[in-house]
Amino acid sequence: GCGTKPTEPSQGAGGASGGGNAAAPASTLAEIKKRGKLVAGVKFDTKLFGLKDPASGKVEGFDIDMAKAIAKKALGDETKVELKEVTSKTRIPMLQNGEIDIIIATMTINEERKQQVDFTDVYFKAGQSLLVKKGSPIQSIADLKKGMKVLAVKGSTSAVNVRAKAPEVTVLEFENYQDAFSALKAGQGDTLTTDNAILYGMVKQDPNYQVVGGTFTDEPYGMAIRKGDKEFVDFVNGALADMKKSGEYDKLYETWIGEKPAP
Ligand SMILES: NC(=O)CC[C@H](N)C(=O)O
């Protein structure tokens, strides 16, 4: 909401200190079966992937449907899933301390994060881009100049990447995407940067904004699982492969993204 202050400098992507997961079970799959539900860490503020409707309390999106499909595969019932809100900053610590079984939250697979968690196969291919108000002089990453303010989210690859590609800009980092988008609308920054797929969701929320300049990074999304739990990684990869084979994956992709996935 309003009045949320960004902080600087960056905390970097990830942010968990690792280890010490006394509350986390060794076999996530056994724990899910014993408990009778999957606990998935998802975004609540990201239209198309995980967005909570404040009126109905329902959370919907591509990542949510992935969680349901995994619950169906594990427990034979897609409703046996509890959705817990994570942000880019909180997701790895929440996984490590056992609060959630899996992160399904627009999370890019990268080397730094692989030190802390294990990833499934890629389930979505995004790339970083820029969101601006229509009519903005910024039309691509090349237009970012000293003195401009770029809005991003803490713990995201987006903040790290834009600093590397445009070192002279000021990057302001927010707790979550709704706060960052509110700040853009309030004129607190020149552009908001994150994955194109997330930005398209913002354009749907407010068509006075547009995504410009194509993508300047690759952001392959994976679901994250506690390190060393190969059984559960294999299980989720199996669920993903089944969905691709049955056509369910393509259907889901079209539902949320509005087009067929690239072959
Ligand atoms: N913050 C996000 O989750 C989206 C940006 C990017 N995919 C990341 O993992 O950081």
C-alpha cells in the first residue's frame, strides 16, 4: 500500500543463511502424505502467477495451478493444498525452516540459489524487461541514464541484473510487487523492472503502463525444494512431465499467458 519505504542498498538475491533446518523433514513427500496436504509457498501479489483476490480470498495463477497439480499427483486431490504467501526475500528462509514444502513463486534458477535449494526442471521461461507509463522516454534498457530511479523488489534477480546492466541508475527495492507498482504509479520512479511475464500482469491491472524494449536476461523458473531431497525433486519433475504429456501443461499456459508455449 501507500507509504511503504524502499530501502537501499540491496540485500542481494536469496538472503538465507542456510543450514539449521531442524523443523524440516528429511522426506518432504512422506511428510505431505502424513499431513494430508501440500504446503506451497506462492506469491499473493503477482497477477497471472499468484494473486490473492481480497474480496473472495482466493489465490489464483499459473503457479497456483502447478501447486494443485502436484497435490493431485501426491494425494489424489488437487484441493489438498495450503497456499502460504512468500515474497522474493522470504521464500528461501521459509523453505529452509520447514514452513513450506516447496517454492512455486516465479523463481529464477541460478547458481547462487542452487547453493541453498534444489530446483526442479524449468517450468516457465521468462526474461527481464521494463515497465513504463505510456509515453515515457524510456523505451529500452539503453535509455536508462544517471539520475533515473528504477523500482524493483528485494531478493529478486531483477534488482541485481539491472544494477549490472545500468550501473549509474538508482535502484529502489520494495518488499513486494504491489508496493513497487504503487510507487511507479505515484511517480516515485521512472521504470519498474522484473520478468516480462510479471510485467504483463501489471499491464492487465493498469493499461496506462506498457512493457518496453524486449528482454535483457533469461529467467528460467524452477520450483525449489530443500537441498538434498532428491526423492521430492524427482516426484515433482515426474508430475511436470505428466502434465506436459497429457496436454494439461499447455492448457494451463494458455489459460494464464494467453498463448501456446514456445516449442
Ligand atoms: N522476484 C521474483 O520472484 C521474480 C524475479 C525473478 N524471477 C527472481 O526469481 O528473482
